[in-house]
Amino acid sequence: MSLPTGDTEAPEPTTAERIHSLLSTTSSLTVRALGEHHHLDTPVSVHGSRLRLRTALDDPLTAAAAGATDGLAVVLDVTDVSPVAVRDRVRARLTLAGRLHLAHLADDGLSVHLRVDVAHAVLATPYGTGAVTAADLAVAVPDPMARHEAAMLTHFADDHAEALDVLTRLLDPAVLVHGPEVRPLALDRHGLVLRLDHPYGHRDVRLVFSEPARDTEEFGHRMHELLAAAQYGLPVHRR
């Protein structure tokens, strides 16, 4: 089994991929339009740089979109919150700017589909901020683990505490000096992010797979590789 040694930059999803993943898994967002904030509980359907939302027929946003012949200028806000209970659970904040259009009446006759043509987007995380254009989004795809991440992280946190203890053997002993609580924070096809929570703050460490996982089955294999590396002292890339 060959594992990265830590001499190269740790691979991770691009900003555009992160945005695509977040949009495809969110169930709520805020639309800023005409000086008002509209909170919508709706999934988002992503088609390149075009988004499809759903809102009530009598919602003020529906009326505003219907009255805007050339589309309504909007800003969308989406928050990425860790499904596992940790301090500072917000993993990222996404802001998109574009134009909102009325698409068509939904089959239930009580709601409508709205289309957002995204012009650009900004993703802010604790580690930095990245900006993308509509062209970037058009060619990006969500991470294959995105739709499974919440369930897999909570299962890992709730039912596999012993595996977390084993994985800490892969970490620099210096980061474990004060006995931090270790929780799984995020995962994607490239690896697993652990949150080390100290009384005075926290630190996140990424453990990188030998190869990207293309589906949940391969993700399981990659996790077993990490656990084997921890048990037998094999090198693993971390960041």
C-alpha cells in the first residue's frame, strides 16, 4: 500500500467544486433583493451556473421576480454548518450574485420554480476566501461524497470513537499535547478533516487518501487504509 508522505501539497476540492457541493446539499438559503431578506427553505437544483429554487406562489419574492422583465438582481447567502457538534460549527459562508427569473408554476399549483443566473460567487472559510465566475461554476461538479457527507460524519462521530482514537496516531504529537477532543469535521473524495478542540481554541487537520474515492465504497476502502497506516506506522499526508 502506497500512501503520500507529506512532501507535496495536500489535494482537496477546488473552490468551484466546494460551491457546487454546498449548493447541491443545502436545504435553506437567504435571498437578498430590493433591500429585503427572504429566507427560503428549499433545495437547490444546480445546472452549471444556473440554479433552480422553489418558493410559495404568494411569497413576495415570487411577485418581485414576476415583475422583473430582465430578471431581478439578487444576492444569495448559504451557510455550511458541520453536521457534527463542534465549537465554531460554521465551515463556510457562500455568497452568490446574479439575476433571478420566474421559471414556471410547480406541479402542486401552490409554488413556483425560480431560476438564478449566477454571475459570480465567493466562498469564505476560516482558511481563506475564494472567488469564482459563472464560467468556473459551469464546468465544476459536486464532490461524489457531498450527498453522503452528513450521514457518514455523524455515523463516524457517534459509532466509531475507537477509530478516531486510532487515527490520532497519524497526527504530529505536538498537536495532541493538551489532550484535545478529536471530532470528524468534514470529508470529501480526497480525505478526512479532523477537528482538534482545545480549551483555548481549535485546529483542523486533513488526512489525505492515497487516491481519491469515486464513491462511498471506495471511501470505505480509503478509510481502512488510513486506519491500517495508523496501526502500522505508515506515512500519511496531513495538512
